[in-house]
Amino acid sequence: MTPRERFLAITRGEAVDRMPYIFGGPRAATFAAWRKQGLSEQQLAGWHALTGADDFTGIGKVYCGPVPPFEEVVIEERGNYRIWRDHWGVKRLDAINQPTDGFVTRSYIEHFVKTPADWEQMKTHFDPHSPERTGPGGDGAPLTDLNPNRYRHVSDARLWPDVIDECNSSRHPVLLTVPCLYWTLRDMCGFEGLSMMFYDQPALVHEMMEYWLWFLMDLLEQPLSHIKVDTVTLNEDMAYKGQAMLSPAHMREFMLPRYERLYEFFKDHGVDIVEMDSDGYNGQIIPVMHPSGIDAIQPIEIAAGNDPETFLRDYPKLFIRGGIDKRELRFDKQRARAEVVKRYRTARDYGRYIPSVDHGVPPDIPLRTFLYMVELIKGFANGEDLDTYEPPCQLEQQLGPIEEMFDPKRTIAAAYAMGDDCEG
């Protein structure tokens, strides 16, 4: 089977020759820590080849941010702290010199949309037909150095008309990721602001969500009419530990009817799997949104109270990926093995599940433990016995010496102690 055939078969609960090699994505801060644990520059550049991970194919540039972006303006600088407005119009507090690559200290002070008048102004930055969204160039303005790691800016990328044949003939699953309803409104209004709006300005929330539904369908009409996309991932991040960020009743009122229309749009354009990406506890989301709004959900964070086996048992048509508790990878290989065995046993018992690390791989996971997990997953994916198989640890043998292990306490202290306190 090709990786594309294999991935789609698993989403349908069908038999496969082997499971996909999918492990989880290390963050920039993680790779920075691993460079001090024996990962060479060449191995970092060829990370996918080193681990043997199965790839996905993207359809090229589809930009959903503000065009033109809001002007980035410095409001105040004090010590190592900067108060400024970013390209979404958000007033923020950031450390100027970040202590660790990818470890960004960022706090939001004030979001742009608070009233209907603000929304009317914000809307002028979200024309789905702006050529910058799928055309050459960035997001309509030069990048600045104010934004640490240039967070959520877009630069040059391949364009969908140039990759039509490549995508449609790809051996790998074709994936499209876009921000959806809750995620986008939170970017515009802030978490607290949006939470209040559901009660104080419900008509405005309905209007904004309706607009975003239209925006996405208009933006994606042309690409999806030419490219066969296997999975559309809808970014939401609408939950935290133990519960969602809005009630199931509000999901049904504000989101579900629009998700059902979006789901129909994607299915009409040949998309196999409509997947929600939501960190946090998914147990209140799935009963509302599945099966009429989504086919799948990830990353199934264990620390938030998710149980892959419960979800697969209670929702037999649901596809999930993730669910390997990253906290269990911080320790020795035996503890990591027990966690991976647990998740792979669930995958074998129920199907429709690809175990991988349940969100971005953080820097407190040792490189050698992660590479042990990689080889363990590949063995289990190939059908090795869950109780007896031990990987050869060949990847570890390719590493250089350990210079320094990551110390989260020291890094956090550096992030918050590199300048005077600065209140917004």
C-alpha cells in the first residue's frame, strides 16, 4: 500500500499492511535542546529521513490572516520587555530577547474586536479574494523583527495551481489545514472577550461566524475544485483541562449548524476526512460535532483527561490520532515503552487510531528517549509483539555526545527574569 492508501484505510477502519510511521512534531525549542544532546546539524536538517516518518503533502499557500496586516507598532520598551501591537491588531507583551529558540514568552493585553464597529473595520482585512492569500509574496507587508519567530506571518510558499498534478498523483496523504470558527474569533476578540460576547453580544458572534464560514468556502472553492484533498484539519483549540472553552449548548447554537454546512461543502469537493484540531479535553466536543460536523479529532491530550479507548468505544466511526502522553516520555525508556504499548493496544483493539505524541514534542523530552519511541512505534506499526518487542536503538548510536540536558526550570526563569517587570 502507498502511504496515502494506508492512511485512508485506517480512517475507514479497514485492514492495512502496516500502520503509518507518525511520531509527533518537535518544537523549535526542542530541536535546540536536542542539538546539545548529540543531534548534529546534518541530522536536524534531515530529521524526516533520520526518523523515517511518513510524509504528508500540502496544497501550497492558503493564507487566512489579515490582508493587509495591521501595522506593527512599538508602544513601550522597558528592560527586556516590549509592549506593542502586532499584525492582528493585538496589544501584546513580549520578551525582546528570547532565551531559547522557539520558547516564546508572549502575553496578550488587548484584542481588536470588542464592538460591531470594530468588527466592520476588521472585516476589511479579510477579503477571501485578496491575491496575497494564494498568490506570490507574503501577507501584503514586509516582515519585521518585532514578532518573535515571526509568529503567524506568512512568507513565500508554493502556490496551489503549481502543485495540482503533484497532489493528485501523490503517494502521500494530501492535507489542508485552516483556522476555523472559534479559533478565528478568539484571535480577533481574545478568549475572555469572546467568552463574554456569547452572552452579551450573541448577534455579533453569529455574524462573525457566518462571515468566516463564507470566507473559508470562498477561499477554498478554487483549490478544492482542482486538488483532491484527503484530510482537512480545522484548527480550533477550543478546550482546556477537563472541559471545553464554551458550553455544548453554545456549540450547538453557534457552531454546529455552520460546521454541518462546511462539512457538506468539503464532502462535495471530495474530502475524505474533516478533522478538528483541538488541544484540551475533547469529551464535550465530540458528542456535539461528530458525526455531522467532523469525522476526526486530534491530538487527544492525555493530561486534559482524554481517553482514546473511551472515545473509540463510544464513537465507532470516529478517527483519532495522537494520544501518546508526552509527560510519560520525560523519564526512562521503560516508562515510555509502557505508554506506547498502551496506546498501540488500543489501536489494535479498535482501529481508526494512529498513536503519536499528543501535541508538539516539548524540550523536556530527552532525545534518546524520543528516538527509542520512534523505533518502538515503527516496530509496533510493522506488527511486532506488544509484550516482547524491543527496538535495536540504532538511531541512538548515530548521535554525538551529550553536552547538556534541558533544564526547564532554568529556561523558564531566564524567560521571565531577563528584564524589569513591565505592566500593560
